[in-house]
Amino acid sequence: NRFCSVSRDIKEVTESKHCFNKVSAELDLALQKHSAASKTKPLEIEDARNLLTATRKCFRHTALDHLHNVTLMHTKKRHLLLSTLLSYIQACRTYYHQGFDLYEGLEPFIKQLDEDMVIAKQETVKLQKKLHARHSLVNSEDLVLPSNGTGGSEKCGPGGRRMQGYLFKRTTNAFKTWNRRWFYLNDKQLVYRKRSGEEHATIMEEDMRLCSVRPALDQERRFCFEVISPNKSHMVQADSEESYHAWIQALQEVIGAAIQDSKARHPSDEHASITPVNSISQNPNKSHMVQADSEESYHAWIQALQEVIGAAIQDSKARHPSDEHASITPVNSISQNNTKPKKQMWEALLKIPGNHCCCDCGAPDPKWASINLGITLCIGKFFLWSGWGP
């Protein structure tokens, strides 16, 4: 009888899983249609929203049913095993009454099993009663998940949050297709992975402190924004306004925590020398188009990444001032090992009319030159022009 009950529970779990996978696929189609709706067609947007609402509600009912079956099966498993074991022990004690002395030492163990079985049954009954009202959660809760698609986000450190949720990402190939990926912040990394079939996650950005973000206003899709790094650009689309604000808060906490951690670990990096004139700075040469699921997620991603990049730039200025103005160099920074033509070049630069004094305050003997602006500066005005001064 017990084994028949277990077999029946397993069959119900299998059937509910099949229904869950089917409704999940339908939800993906509804999300694709909702995200692909043009912002110039309000009727199409309304139809897509209604379809998404109905499909999402059906998905949640099915998910709750599947979770209910799985939870009950795992809960029943405990007391069924204990009950079977207890029945076996008691049968053995009755059958082997002549060997009662041998089983006398098992009395405490048997009593403990009996108590555990009663407690497990009581917990199962309580949980079953509680799960009877599971479908009321769908009507009482907002249909749009407020943060990351799982109803929350978890702390990953003293000042950071491990945000996670679905976003649409535009591919960089010729077709520019949009794929829905599961994004999450892992320390200072922005990572995403496919829904299934991918064992390892893909690191979209290794260090978010080096990135910037801007809204993609020229995109036909709604809630799109662009994540720009020194080497590439990613176009993504958020899902909703709730997700938007949640991502903002999470990114602020993660970047703030990363910056504070970097300052605490490397206090000696706050002041560095100015980079020479011939240093090369990298420019973005790749763009990634991604799409959010809604307007709220769209704005959340944009604001969060802008604040992340701003904080990263300020931290980079404090720790590596040489990275900010590679085109400004001291006139007298030429080492004695430089060749004679280089020295002649600097001498020729100083001989140009107007270069013998600071272009700002007129102070003699300028120490710095800006190749981009074609001017010379004194040490005081250099810090003002570079943004490091008061």
C-alpha cells in the first residue's frame, strides 16, 4: 500500500512537471511577443500585455501545483521510510520474542523513531493545510515580479547584493537577434547564462567599474539601454519598472562594496605618476544590443550602470591618476636616456611663440604640455585643467 502511494505521487510529479514545462514555453513566447511590440503601436502593446498577464498567471498556477506535488512527495518520504523501518523493528521484536534481550538495547532508538515519525506526520499535515491556499497568492501578489524574477535578491557581502533576473540581450552578429538570458551580478562581474543546456555561465563584463551605461533612445524596442566597456558595447532590455528600481539598488550596493574593498586592500594605489604622452588609450570597438522585458527594468539597468561607472571612474582617478589624461605630460619628464632628436623636439615645442609661458595664468617656465590642446601649462593650472584641482 505504501509503495502504491509512492508510485502514485511520483506519477503526479511527472505529469505536473510536463505541464510546467509546457506552460513555461508558452510564457517565453508571450514574453518574446510582449518585448518585441513596437512602441509606436499601442494596440499591439496592449494585446501583448494582456496575453502576457494571462499566460503568466497560468504559469504561476501550474508552478504552484508542481511545487505542491514535489513538496508533498519529499515530505511523505520521510515518515513513510520511518514508518516502514519501525514496523520492521516491531515485527522482528514480536517474532523473535525469545531474543528480547538482544533487542532491549534498541528501545531508546525505537522510541526516538516513533517520536520522529509522529512529528513528521504532524508537519506533513500542517504543510498540506498551508498549501491548500497556495492559489490565493497569485491574486494577492503583483503579477510583475518586483526585482529579479525570483521574488528577491540575496546579500553577498557587507554592502553588496547578488542581483539576478532575466534580461533580453541583443546578439552582435548580422541578424541582431534578441535572446533572453539570466543575468546576475557576481562580485564585480556581470554574468549571464542560458536557461538550460549551458553548464558554465558567460562573463559579460569582468569588472563593472570600467563600464558605462546609456539609454538607447533610438531603438524601436522599449526599455533598452547600452552597457559600454573599454572594448565593447552591450545592448540589453529590462522587463518592468519594478525590476528597473531593484537593479539600480543592487548595482549601487555591489559597486560601492567593490570600490570600498579595493580601497581597503590597495591604499597605496591612490596616487600614481602621470602617464607619458605616448601612452595609448583603448576605445570601444564593439557593441552589444540587449533588450529589457519592461520599462521599469529598462530604467533600473540604465541608472544602476551609470552610477557604477561613475563610481569606478572616481576610484580609478584616485588610485591611478595616470589613466585619466594620457595626453598631458611634463615637459621636463624626458629621461637622460632619450635620444637627441626627442630633446630637440621638446626644445622646438618651447620655442613656438606663446609656449614659453602658461597659457592660462602666464607663469614662466611651464612644466606640462597638452598634445590634444596644443598648449603648455604650469603645475598649478595643470591640476585645474585636468579636473584634479579644487
